[in-house]
Amino acid sequence: MTSPATPTGVLEAAVYVDDLDKTEAFYAGVVGLDVITRRDPRHIFFACGPTVVLAFVAEETVVPPGDDQLPVPPHGATGPGHICFSVPGEELDGWAAYLVDKGIDIESDFNWPHGPRSIYVRDPAGNSVEFAEPKLWGLS
């Protein structure tokens, strides 16, 4: 059997949160993502270009689905995770100023040894949120 085609990208990424209102205020209100759907108390999903950011309340995702629900297997994580948003290098100074203006502490702002810049903050659930140049991974 031959292997299937290599995936062409990441369709969705998940962070695990504890407060959907605070999560929406951060990812929609600060980062500027559009809300796709919200289902209290379980999740809120955001559009980010061709990708979807899934924000789940972890204790809700470990509950097996009922007979009348989609058969998504239980899953979840505990503790802070990480997500990185791709931002053109020339826009990172603006992002840094904007985040500080919104009262969000910048944990780290630096250039990697090979040149790309990353800015790190925390979302309300403690997840590490990075804004980085796509060339960080050799991508344009």
C-alpha cells in the first residue's frame, strides 16, 4: 500500500480555556478573529484566515457524546498550551504597541538567531500566544 498525500496545512488548532466570555474578548476583541460558532458551556470557534482556532473548555470535551450528538471522541488537555499567529514582520511593532495599549503584558519580544521576530503574550486561560513572522519556519 502506498502512503496517502502529505497534508497541505493545518486546518484547525485547539487551545483549552476556562472562561468562554474572556476567551471571546481576547481572540475576537483583541486579536480580531471572527467567531464562527459558540456553544456554551463547551466551546467557541474562530476563523483565522484559512485556519480555525478551536477554544474548548477541557472538562466539557472529555464528556462522551450523547446519542443525539456528533460522534466526536472525548479529548482535551489541561494546563497552558501554545498557539502562534503568522504576522508580517513589518506589522509586529504595531502589534506590540496595540497589545500593550490593551493592557496585555508582553512576556517576550525577540529575534531568533536566524532573524525572524516573535512576540509572546498569555491569553486569559494562560495559554502562550505567539505572533511571529512566517519566515520563522522558512515559510513566506
